[in-house]
Amino acid sequence: MTATTTAAVRSGGAPDLGLFRVLRDDGTADPATDPCLSDADLIRLHTQMLLIRTLDERCLRLQRQGRIAFYGTSTGQEAATVGSAFCLEAEDWCFPALREGGAALMRGMPVSRYIAQLMGNAHDEEKGHQQPMHFSWRGANHVSLSSPIGTQIPQAVGCARAMQVAGATGRVVLGFIGDGGTSEPDFHVGLTFAGVWKCPVVVVCQNNGWAISVPTSAQTASPTIAVKGRGYGIPSVRVDGNDILAVVKVTRDAISRARRGEGPTFIEAVTYRRHGHSSSDDPTRYRDPAEVERWEKNDPVERFRAHLVARGLWSAEAETAEIDRQNEMVTREIQEAEKAAPPSLDTIIEDVTEFVRPELREQLAEVRPFFEEGKTAEGAFPL
């Protein structure tokens, strides 16, 4: 059975109303739906989820200390991010929302570049031109998100359409959006054209229950998010986003379908944001602590750890050693990033057009002394 048909069986024939799962409550995998990954891949998935959690803890602390300006954690949503990105090939493209920095890491972006982007230093791929958390990694076609909600979906569909026009068969685009974003016009525009053109795109909605402070129940009347795909003629499925094996199975099936030229798929991954929307948000002002406690019992990392331990692939000792290794590595990368210089001032006018007009260079020369004099002892520019 495919993920879609299995979900349909469990929900009376409507995969966009059911909840597809692989991991049982006791930590074992349902053999009828298990994606049957290698031991090495299972361990890789787990260590990648641990890395996201390690970075969340360390980087949120950096923000609280004033060493970076902004951060948005993915704690509680690691399985939905890592599991879906795992299914992409090197030539595929990814258009993320706010919490998919882990997708870039999963596809090879070094932790050093992740931290450099948060600090906007000379090692930052974006040269300090983007807000922190807007990761871009050209090595894996990972496109920086756009802060306006939902704009990445028409961009993802446009990229997939360009592949069709160029005859680049077999390549796929993965686009992410949050539950609140599905109420934005850009989402509906994107799905309209994806359905009509049968673009090779998979759209994953991470439904974490909250659009900042607005609960899902207050921003849509549809029975699920996944059911919204019906109106656009797009096969849609609802998956347990805290079950990484279920996410892998559903996403892999959807990507295979797109590679065969059979068009888009819309996936709703039901998960939960354990912390605030960002480092600027206080979720205790709008969220019941009992709700958080309930979801903590459905932790994606702990669920998958139990599965690996039951299979003899992991242990408490291995977990401790891996977390220690990650913390040492992150400490080293933070220290190196804080030593780095800011981006060259010339980047203000470079990389925008193929040829920089002379008048822009003249204008930069006029303001350069102001910036040079305004540098602090640490080399940063004052706000």
C-alpha cells in the first residue's frame, strides 16, 4: 500500500481527513506502512533531529544574551522538517518557511554557515543582507524564505513550472508553509496553478496548531488543512508530523509521483511548536500550559529514540555521546563565527544586477567614511 491509500483506508477513504502513522504507541513500526529504511539512514535521521534541538537551545541562548538579533525554534517539529527534506535528491529545490533551517542542514549545509547567517558576518552566504533564520544554501538549491507569509508557495510552483518548460524531467520542488499561511491568498494562487499545470511540486504544511497567537480553529473552518487541496484537484494527505517514518513515507511517495510527471501533492503534517513563534514571542500569554504538556508526551525525538533503542540501533550512552559531540562542535563554530569580520561594505551594491552602475559606486564612496568612522571596536556597525 502507498501512504495515501493506507491513510484513506484508515479514514473512510479520505486521506486528507485521516492521520497517517507508521510508529505505534509502543515504539514499533507498522510493517504495512514502514518505509523500510537502512539502519544508517535511521540513525542519520535521529542525529539530524538532535542537531536541530541542540542548535535551538544554543542559538536561543545567544539571542537572549544579545549575541544574535532573532531566532525561531523548531523544537517539537523536527520530524516534519527532517523527514520531508530527507526525501529530496541533490538536484531538487526547497522553498522553506520559517522553521526549515533543519532542511538545509539535512541536505548538507554546514553548521558554520547556519551560524554565520544568524550573525550576518563575512562567512554568511547572504552577506548579512537577510534577517536571521532566513537561510539560503546554494549547494542544495535551498532558497531563502520571504518573510511575508505564503509568498514561497507561488515561488515554489513557479520553479517547478520552469522545470517543466525547460524539460528538466525527474526533478522536484518541495515547498513549506505553516497552517496560518494556508489562509493567505498566495497559498491559493500557488495551488491553483500547481493543479492546472500538474507541476512537479510537493507542498508541506507544518500545522503546529498556532499562527503566532491564533489557533488553527480560529483561522480556518475546514475540518483539516489537507482537505483544502481538494478544490485544486491536488491529491492531499494528512500525516502525523511527529512520526518521522510516517513523514518519510508520505513525502517519498509524493515526490516519486511528481518525478513520474503525475503532478503535485499537498501534505498536512500535524505537529506542535513547543516554544514561541520566535524569540520575540511569549506563548504563555495565549496558550494553556496543559496543552504544551500534552504535546510534550508526543515528542518526535523521544518517539524515534524509543524505536531505535527497541531495534538495538541506539542507546542512552550513544545519545549522551552524540549530544556532547554536537555541543562541542556548536561551541567551536560560534567562537569562529564571532571572530569573523562583517561583510564587505561593497556588498551593499553588488549581487543585485550583473553590472554595477558607476553612480552607485559614487554614492557608496560618499557614505563609506560614515560607516568607517561608525564602526565599533568589535567591527560591527551601530544600529
